[in-house]
Amino acid sequence: MAPTEPAPLTPDALDDCRALSAAAGWNQTAADWMTFFRSGTVFGITEGGRPVATGAVIAHGPRVAWIGMVLVRGDRRGGGLGTQILKVCLDHCRTQGLLPVLDATPAGEQVYRPLGFLPWFGLTRWEGTGGGSIPEGVRRIVPGDLPRITRADAAALGAPRPELLAGLAASGAPALIADTGSGFALGRPGRVATQIGPVVAEDESTAARLIEAAIAAASGPLIIDLADHHAGLADLLRTRGFVPRRPFLRMALHHPAPVGNPLHLYAAAGPEFG
């Protein structure tokens, strides 16, 4: 049976989408997929009623859209399905007047550059294990902190995402704020590891304290997607036994300069959310 044209999927496809990302070795959970179904649009190409390729778009405020979950089933790769999905995601952004932004793997970068995506900055995924002592000067986030961290995150990212941050704060993963209010760290449970991020702070020492606290507050495998322009924090992760695994490149369509202030963004929420 020939694949269908790309079209929006409904939450009825959740189990198949989750199976697709798991087969690719990705970290997303059912809750992550539901965030896209609930707050964004998931596009799919189906074959025999099941998705063989997906891509998702979630708007962060009125100006920026995040593209993620661009997946093609292993036996259907190389046939242009990923490019088809991406173009539908871009058309969706265009009709909504949104700037498409994404975090590209090296392989994805080769697809995105010819379409007009321009690089902003690099990130590196680090893997390690949780545990340790939580440093002083950090406490758990409470609901009253959400407006403050939402403003800080929007200034760093260049777009507001209050619903996503509230969900992360309530996910059961580390959710921490500096006592001074000068930074925060969130996380979320993953299929194979807890993801630490976003981490936003006014300075590197605050970010380092928050990352140390987030590592200590978690147990088991951890991943953190660290912005490459914060090399001092890479040294911190090495001392904690973390190992760099793969690079990402933040890119935007026809937009050469980052929105927001990436100097205050120390770790991303993952390539699916930015």
C-alpha cells in the first residue's frame, strides 16, 4: 500500500507515534507526544493506517514555531518522506506567520540547509548519572515562581512557552530555582533517561549551581543538551562523569540571528521543545 500524503494526525495515533520514536532510540514518552497533540500539530504520512513518518509543530507565542519529531521509519528512509513532512510543517508555519526554528542533528542539517535554514548556535548532548548533594542557594519551584521563570525563559529563548514550563515543573523531574531568582532549571522524565533542561540563568555561576542541583535531585540516567558557548559548564559535566554523545545545531528559516538572548540559555529543553 502506497504512503498517504502528509496530513494532521489525531491522538488516536499516539501509540504508533511513540513506537516510531522508540524504534529510533529517541527519549520521548507518551506525555511528550501528547504535548504536541494538545498544544501543537502532529503531521504524519501513513501506510496501512499507521504512521511511517511524522513531524510536529508547536507555537511558542505569536512569532516562533518549534519543529520537532521529524521521524521516518527505518525501512522507509531515503525515499524523501522526511522532506515531505518538513515541507508541510514549514507550510503550516508560513500560514500562521511563525518563524520556524529547530535543533538539527548533523544528518538533519544536510536536509535543512538547502531549504534555507541558517545556523544560530551549537549544542551538545551529554549523558551521565544523577546523584550527589544539592548545593545551597537553590530550592524547589513553587507555583508562585512560574511567572518569573516564564519571563526569564521567554527573554532567553525569544518566545514565551508558559504551558510547557508549567507542565515540566509538575512532571516530577527536577524543578529548581536559585534563591535569588536569578535562574532556574527544569527537567522531564524520558523513556530511557531524565532530560535536564531548560536551564536559564543570569550568569554562569548560577547556571552551574542549578545544574549541580538538578543532577543531585535526579537518579538514574540523565541527559542534558548544553549550549556550546558555555564551555565552562562542559568542564563541570566532565568532572561529574558526563560524556558528550552528539551535537545539535539550532537553526531558523531565513533568519541569521537568534531571537532572544542565547547567552542566558545554558541548556535546552531538548530538540523536540527547544
